[in-house]
Amino acid sequence: MAQGRKGKLNYRCPRCLMREIDMDMLFDSAKGEYYCLRCSFVGPESEVQRLNAQFRAKYLDRTVRITDF
């Protein structure tokens, strides 16, 4: 999903991302939480960042060609 350069950064839903579904999260300013329309994940920004960092660590070597086993 494309995102413009203006405005606040859109986060990807960590639960959907683990299932390889690219879904943007929406922000509820009244509660200060992000939520996903697809899987009903709700959490603060710190939790979303932590789970997205966990996803990046899991797929860290996906662009590295492994030739030695």
C-alpha cells in the first residue's frame, strides 16, 4: 500500500503482517490507540512498534543469498 510523504506515518497491523497481509492501522485520537479493521487488533503505539520490530527481526536475512549450509 502506498503512503504519501505528508502527515503521520501509517503503521501496518502486526497480526495481519505476520499472516502476510498488508493492512494499515487507523488511529483513535480519543483513546490514543491504533486499531485494525480486519482483525480487531487494538494497541498503543509502543506495542505496535514492538511487534513490528519483532517482525523485522524475524525476516532480517530475507534479502541475503545463502550459499553455504
